Amino acid sequence: MTHFLDIHKTDPTDLQEILSSAQRMKNARLGRPKGAKDDTLPLAGHMVALIFEKPSTRTRVSFDVGVRQLGGEPLMLAGHDMQLGHGETIADTARVLSRYVDLIVIRTFEEAALLELAEHATVPVINGLTNRSHPCQIMADILTFEEHRGSIKGKRVVWCGDGNNVFASFAHAAGQLGFDLVFSGPETLDPEAEAVEFARSKGVTVTIERDPAKAVEDADLVVTDTWVSMHDSDTTKERRHNQLRPYQVNAELMRHASEHALFMHCLPAHRGEEATNDVMDGPNSVIFDEAENRLHAQKAIMRWCLAV
Ligand code: CP
Ligand code: NVA
């Protein structure tokens, strides 16, 4: 069974193959209406269950559209409408869904739920975000970086803000694809050691730099994300805001970075908090390319999982 659970669990050769396939499919669709199907329909006859236990705009729509472009049938399922949200086990849900559909995408809270689903499903499972990682996002981000700047290998990616799930997937990608990573944020919101250790074990440099102005020097890419993730408790919001304010990505901070440094944000953004409008809408921002590339990257991930 070929699941796409995390970037560090996927062979680097497969990651490269997924990125190339995404780029090929993107190029082949240039100028076409969004609703047009691709020339080849590798998902024809395939049902894809899309389970969301948390809100989503990009992941939900890009998977839905991507399945249709590839000739398949998406089935959108809100976690709270399923028996899963009312006491049925994940294992039983996995066994049942595997009798109806060919592929399952899930956005959930605990990573354990994703892993249990994958263990009991007899069809591939794709991670659409958990509290710990967001691999589909980072595949789209790498695709975006490479479209603008060529290979990410050997480049320097600087993260400003919360050491969250999106950062963890960047750390996994750094190890697998060979780029250096700098984390700049308060010690209380440091990333999980496991993701950082994974990257370091692959020979890349992961640096912690508390001074954001120093951190962004020589950056090829500056990235941030919301200060309060969907799984964070609301009671920590004010404390997080106070701690993260010095790490806001604004024009002043970007003056310390080189002119060629791209800016990314996976969105949704809280404009004026983690990043200001001048950066979000500035010349180095590629935030909407990232959003578009979710579609192309995920189509490639689904094809890879199903070997079609
Ligand atoms: N970036 C991202 O995953 O967005 P959604 O939460 O809208 O899916
Ligand atoms: N870190 C954010 C990403 C949203 C796409 C969250 O988990 O809420």
C-alpha cells in the first residue's frame, strides 16, 4: 500500500518524481478552463473520499477539483457528519471506507488517527494535515520555489514564527531534498525536536536564530504561518501573539533579506499579524502560486499513491 503520510516517510526519489509529474500536468493545462478534464484520465472509475475534521478552503477545493480533472469522483465528508465523530472507531471507518472508495484523504487532529486509518485501510491514505505535519502543503511550496528559482537543493529557507506543523514538514523536506533551514521564533514555541533531528540526520543544517533580522540574512526563501493553528487552544492566543510579535514578517524585516528572497505563507493568513500587506502583496510574494500549486502537487501525489 502506497500511502502519502509524511515527507520524511517518502523516498526522496519518489518526492522528485511527484514534483516532476506535478509540473508536467500543470504545463499541460496552461490556458485551459479550470473545469476541463486533463488529456489523460488516470483516476477514471476511481472514488476518492475527502474527510475533513477541521476547516479547510485550499485543501478541500484543490483535492476536489484535482480528482475531477483526473477523471475521478470526489466524495466530500465532514468528520462531524460521519459516525467517526460519534464513537465509531477509526479502524472500522478505515475498513468500511476501503470497501467503497479507492483513495482516502484525511485532515484530522492527532497524528495517531491518521496512522490508525492508514494501518487499517486497504486503499492508500493521504495526509491532508494533522497537528504535527502538512506534507501536501510543502510539496506545493517546493514546486513553487523551483518554478521561480530552480532546484531548492543547497538553498537557505528561513522560517519566522511558530514552530508548528507546517514548519515540521519543511524540516522533513529539508532533510529529504537537501536544503538548509533556519528557525526564528521564541524558545517557548520551538519546533518539535524530532523533525529538526530528522533533517540534521540527513546532513543539512538546521539553525535556531532568535534574532529575526539576523535569521533572514542570505535567505532564499522567507516563510511564515498563522500564530495560532487550528489545534491550538484559544486560551493561549494572547500569550502567543505577545511572544510572536517580534517575528512578524514586515517590510522592515525583509530589508535585512536579499532582494531575491521569495516570501511564502501557506494561507489562511491573519494579515497584519504574522505578515503585513506590503510583504504579502509585495513583489517577492508567491503566496497565490503556492495556493494554485496545491492542485498540481496533490494530483501528482494521488497518481503516485495509485500508481496510475
Ligand atoms: N493551506 C491550507 O491547507 O489551507 P486550508 O486550511 O484552507 O486547506
Ligand atoms: N498551521 C496551520 C496551517 C493551516 C493550513 C494550522 O494547522 O492551523
